[in-house]
Amino acid sequence: MSIVILAIETSCDETAVAVVEDGFRVLADVVHSQVPDHQKFGGVVPEVASRQHLEAVNPLLEEALSRAGMDWTGVHAVAVTYGPGLVGSLLVGVTAAKAAAFALDRPLIGVNHLEGHVYANFLTQTDLHFPLLALVVSGGHTDLVHMAGHGRFALLGCTRDDAAGEAFDKVARLLGLGYPGGPLIERAAAGCDPGAVSLPRAYLEPGSLDFSFSGLKTAAAKLKAQGLASGVIAAAFQRAVVDVLVDKTLAAAGRCGVRTVLLAGGVAANGLLRDELAARVEGAGLRFCCPPRHLCTDNAAMIGCAAYYRLLRGDLAGLDLNAVPGLPLGD
Ligand code: KG4
Ligand code: ZN
């Protein structure tokens, strides 16, 4: 018998609901983006986000079921992101999921948002072999994670200041490009020589797998003050971020002896990062995987996929599940 999971994701500024069968067949995947609501503020306003989730979540649940061609009775389990993220946003999803699980008398599964990003890879690749290394790059995180098996994560390195996506967003704002910054930096950089100006790359102490991006932001601001064109700064910035991400991922892969490297999170939608990491990983004789672009940014299909593997190992949540804004991934 197949297992159909209804998954809800509301950790930041996208309300998302998906219906996933057997961990990989996406029967419905709907995302309501709040970008227009936050654009005028130049970033996510937590109070606005939770109110928008509250308005969007019920209609989106109905829409997802209808797109999957089913009703509530076809749902075998309900999954939800319970952290990390904005507490008010997370609570909307967690409450909706608990209500659905209780009313349907079905299991409830709590999923870590970053775990979800990693599992976006399992939606399209069903033959991944452990151990794996994952680079998770989002608006809130820049993590190098070793994955020994399903649900077995160990953090090898993380950012000491800004996350990669946060750096994209901040630099886009100072260049006057708008929000969210990642895709706008990528567009502005297109056709510009990334070597026209040089920006610093923070490698930290020798052997460190941690990241630091805040110096890059300051350096970009200086170039802007000197009157350099936005496209040139965007190209140099993007190149500097990608260089450090790729170098450290390769170093981590070598150190822990994995055969497969996964890329995940919103910044994984970046073309230069996808291409460079693929070339370097494959050049080292390893296998490279990254989700299609629409599954890199926040969505609920990835939550449904991660939840499937939790369900298989009996890792269920109780109706006392709460939002955990600072939930870590692994040890
Ligand atoms: O994973 P995500 O959708 O939400 C969080 O969990 O934070 O990631 C959002 C981040 C934002 O910082 C956004 O600017 C960045 O991902 N992003 C990109 C691109 N698309 C989204 N960064 C670089 N290039 C892109 N094409
Ligand atoms: Zn995310």
C-alpha cells in the first residue's frame, strides 16, 4: 500500500502545502509567496508573515488536496516543519497540522526545515547512498552536514555571522536591487566580469569548515561608495561567495571520505554555485546532486519527503509538538 503524506511548511515567508506519495511522488505542491507583502519593507517582517500564513494556510490545504485529486480521507499522515524559523510563522503550520492530524486520527510528523532542504534531493534521486555530505545554503543557514543515514546528521561547519542567502539579500539591498536578493544579484551579475574588482574571501583558520560573509558585505558597500556599477559588484560578490562555498565543500568531502555531495537550500537555486560545485565535485570523481530550482527554495514537497523517512522509522510527534525557532540539525 502506498503512503500519502500531507505536508505543511510555514517557517518563513512562504506558505506551502504538498501531498507526497511514498516519499518521492509529488501529487501536489503549492506555494503561496509573501514576497509582495514584504517587498516594501526590504525584508521579511515577522508579524506580517504570521498573519499572512494564517490567511493562506486553510485555502492552500484545500487547494493541495484538490490538485492531488483526493479528499482528506486519503491522507495517511500529516507532516509539518516545527523549526528552525520565525516562531509566529512556525506556529501557524504546527497548529494547522496538529488540528488535521487530530481530526483525521492520523500520525503527526515534525520535520526540521534544514532536514527538509536536504531531502529535496531524495525527491528526484531515489538511489542515493550513505554516507553523504550536504551543503545547506539558505537565508538563515550555511551548514556543511555529514549524513550517515536517514535522519543521522552531524554538523561539520557553519557560518559565524551572516548566512550565504542573508549576504545575498543584504548586498542586493545596499546595491538598491530589491528583495529577495539572491535572484536579483544573479541577474545583475549576468554578463559582468567577476574579476573586474577583487573582494575578500574569508577562509578563517587553516582547516576550518566554518564560513564568514559579513566582511564581504562591508567590502561591497565600499565599492558602491566608490561609484562602481552594481552589476560589477554583484558579479564579484557572487564569485567570492561561490569560491568559498565550493572550496570548503570539497575540503569537507575529502576529509570525511564521502562519495556523494548534495547541495540544498534557497541559494542552491544559484546557477554559478550549481555549475561550479557540480564541476569541482565531479572533477574529484564524486557524485553531485542538487534539486531542481523550484525545490531549492522553500516548499512543502521536501517536508513530505523527509517525513516519509521519519514515518518509516517510527519517528512520530505527539499532539504536544511545539515550534522550536532555533532547532539545530544533528549534534
Ligand atoms: O531556503 P530559502 O528559500 O529560505 C530559507 O530557509 O531561508 O532560502 C532563501 C534564500 C534567500 O536569502 C534568497 O536570496 C536566496 O535563498 N536565493 C538565492 C537565489 N534564489 C534564492 N541566492 C542566490 N541565487 C539565487 N538564484
Ligand atoms: Zn528554507
